[in-house]
Amino acid sequence: QVTLKESGPVLVKPTETLTLTCTVSGFSLSNARMGVSWIRQPPGKALECLAHIFSNDEKSYTTSLKSRLTISKDTSKSQVVLTMTNMDPVDTATYYCARIAVTAMATRRGHFDYWGQGTLVTVSS
Amino acid sequence: DIQMTQSPSSLSASVRDRVTITCRASQSISSYLNWYQRKPGKAPKLLIYAASSLQSGVPSRFSGSGSGTDFTLTISSLQPEDFATYYCQQSFSTPPTFGQGTKLEIK
């Protein structure tokens, strides 16, 4: 059974760094046909993909937030970690991690076939 | 980034109705289009991938079609558990982008 579970603080202060952990089970982060993505949804706004990482440590970030984001993985712990620096109230959102099922290996294109429940992070002083 | 536009943004329908939701991409994405369902407090669920492939375990009343820039999600006979918010998402280019969602409500 594939599961993903997000963990991290529910409240951060402006300018602080957010660290979120996605703990996965039911598959290995070393599987070449899988990746993990972080996705967020601010209240009343659209879903936004922030970053993703694959088994070979290939990473990608959304352009607008690239300077603030770092994604990494610990395969032995089955964890993917996202850090976001310089948090602002506009970063208040539900943060999800999701598994990427790769259907085209050459291009890494795929779909999000399993998601975590999400964790609401509020940025406020 | 590729912009995804869904319509309508909300929809009222009755049980056993046939419902269609559309999604338009700002440029051609071939068939790299996925559909998700989300209910309050629950994780999003993949329904359709690659425009028309039904995810394992998803009821056959859900179907997807389209290619290029225009896509549709059809629910052939609405069931009570189908009232939720639906999102399309393109996986043609990085970053993947989502539509703004269509909220399906009970009439």
C-alpha cells in the first residue's frame, strides 16, 4: 500500500525557514520510474507545483520560487524534504507531497498517482 | 508556464446526470493531461491520466478525451460520492500546472 505523509510546523513566522518532510511507504525512492513532488494550494487559489526529485537526484523547481526552495531525499529513510526560506504570509497554504508515476522515462513526464493528506502551514507573526 | 483554464468554475447537477468539464491549455500539450478529484479534508485522487486512461480502481463512469489544447472529463451518471472539486493538470512541460478547479455541487 502506497502512502505519503507530510510533517512539519503548522505555524511559522515571517522571514523564517520552513522545513517539510514527506515520509513515503509502499515504494522506494530509488525506483527509477517514480519521483516525488511538493505541491501547495493557498486558500482560494490554484494548486502550484513547487519542486520535484527523482531517484537519480534530478531536481526541478518552479521558476518563481527557485531561489527560496531546496528539495532533497534520504532514500534509506524514505523521506523527501523541502525547505523554503524567507517565509511570507502569502506562503500560507496547504502543502502536499505526491508521487510521480513516470510514463515517459526520457522526458520524466508522468502523473501524480498518490498524494499525502496535506499539511496546512500558516505564516504569521 | 503553460496556463490551464477549466470551465465551468462551478456546476450544479443532480444524481444520474451526465456532466462534462472542460480544460483548455494555453499551448499544445499533446495528450499529457491528467484529471484529479478532491473532496474536503482528503488527498486529491487521480482519475484519468494521459487524457483518456482510467486510473486503476476508478469507476468506469469517469472518462476523459481530447488532445492538443482542448480536453474534457465526463461523468456519465453522477453518483452521490462524485460531488467534489475536479482539477486538470498538464504534464507536458515543467513546471506541471493545474487548472483552477471545477466545484461540482448537488442541485
